[in-house]
Amino acid sequence: MYLKLSNDLVLPAGEIVGVFDFDNCTTGRRTLPLLERAQREGRLDASPGELPRSFILLCGEGGWRVVLSPVTSATLRRRIAGEE
């Protein structure tokens, strides 16, 4: 199963560790350092020119990474559950 984030970005659902609201988590004492570390280590993927509304933490064969998405976390959760 795959999760569609945008017209050109699809993620394997089996690698998804969590889906998070970007605005709420960027002020968190645990998530902000995670995002900073992902950026420092080149593990942060973002769609150019789009405002991030959520981020997805993935862990797969290539290690962990963070993907920023213009889609809300609520919408992504519905897509994962098969409701959309």
C-alpha cells in the first residue's frame, strides 16, 4: 500500500512511523530537534514552493527520513485508513 502526498510524491505506507501536524510539532521539545537533525543530516525532503502542513517520519531500508507535506495530517490519516 502507498500513501499519496501530492501529484509527484508517493510513499510506501509500510515505512511510515508517524504523521504529525507541522504547526503543533515545530514547537515541541522533542520534534523540533528531530526536524533540525533531519535537515542537518540531509534526511529532510520537502516539496519546493509549498507550505508544509504536516510531516511524515519514515523508517525503511535506507534508514530514517522526514518528508514535509502540503497535505494536512488529518487528511493523510484518513488516506492511510482508506477513508479517502
